[in-house]
Amino acid sequence: MPRLRVLLVDDQQLILLALERMLRRMRSTWEVVVALSGKEALARMEAQPFDVLVTDLYMPGFDGTELLAWTRAHHPGTARVVLSGHQDPVMIHAATRHAHRFLSKPCEPEQLLEVVVQVAEVCALPLDGLREAVAGTVQLPGSPVTCHRVKAFLNDPAAAPSVFQDLVLVDPGLAARVLQFVNSGFFGQARPMAVAREALKLLDRE
């Protein structure tokens, strides 16, 4: 069975070293490669495609959003994960068009492993166009921890709305979903809304 090829991209070397340590236990079955910039990652992917891309968003020169878009266009069979502490709602909203999963820094090792394993299941699909068709689409679930907390909120009739607002504001993936919903034709916004906190205020009024 071929080894899973994982590319980690971040412009901070200490973070890359920490990510490598997180995934070290999988070295018998995974090949982990690192890149310190979007351009370096692009060069590595041009030389040889990867099964999973895990990238930061805010990087000088060629940022994570550009890298995700390029990867989706040129290597649609690559599963795409964002791991970022960057909270710019405009950049997050742009990245939602290309990423399969979002994780927030700091990230627990088990959570990172779980997400990489989940998206890597795409790589096990037969290479007859099915893999590219599935990976080429974009699904943006929140993190497993957030999903559990949202479920608990929905099952608690006494939960205050502020609990849900706090969940949205700390999870980029969930915040992006809220922004997508508020910016849909249902609300008829005169201009796109890019701030999750303002989107939550609109939903609260509704």
C-alpha cells in the first residue's frame, strides 16, 4: 500500500516543526513534507502531487487562499485542509471556496490526525475520475469538537443564544458557513457581509 503523502505549509518554522512532531507517529505509513511559503509549496506540488495539503492562510507573496485555489485547479485529487490562527473574515470567506476542512491554531495533535485521516479517505477512492470528482468539490464542516458543542447546544432548550455566538466566533469554518448563509439570496443584502459578529446580529434580529 503506498504511503500517504502530506504537505504542511506555514511561513513560521517553529510551527512547522511542531506540526511534524504531531504527525511523527504516522511516519511508517505517511510521508510528511514541509514548505515555508506558498511558492515553495507550489514548487513541491509541481514536482510531485500530494494526497493531503495542510496550509496556513496568511503568508507573504503567495498566500494560503491562492495555494488552495491553485491546488484545486491543478491537483483536484488532493484533499485540502486549512490550519490557521488568522481571523480575517474576508480571507476566511475566500478560502471556503477551496478548502475541505478548517482547523484553528492552536490545534490538538489528535484533532489534526483525525482530520487528516478523514480527508485522506478521498485518496483511497479509485483513480478513474471519482477521486477527482469528490475532492474537487468543497464541503466545509466545522471541527469535530465544534460539531459536538453545536449538537449539545441544539439539544439544550435552556441554552442562551450567546453560547452559539461564542461557538461561531472561535471556529473559522462555522463562521464562514454563517457568512455564506447571510450573504445568500434569502437575506437580500445590498452588499456582502464579511464580519461574522455582524452576521450573528442579523440572525438574532430575524
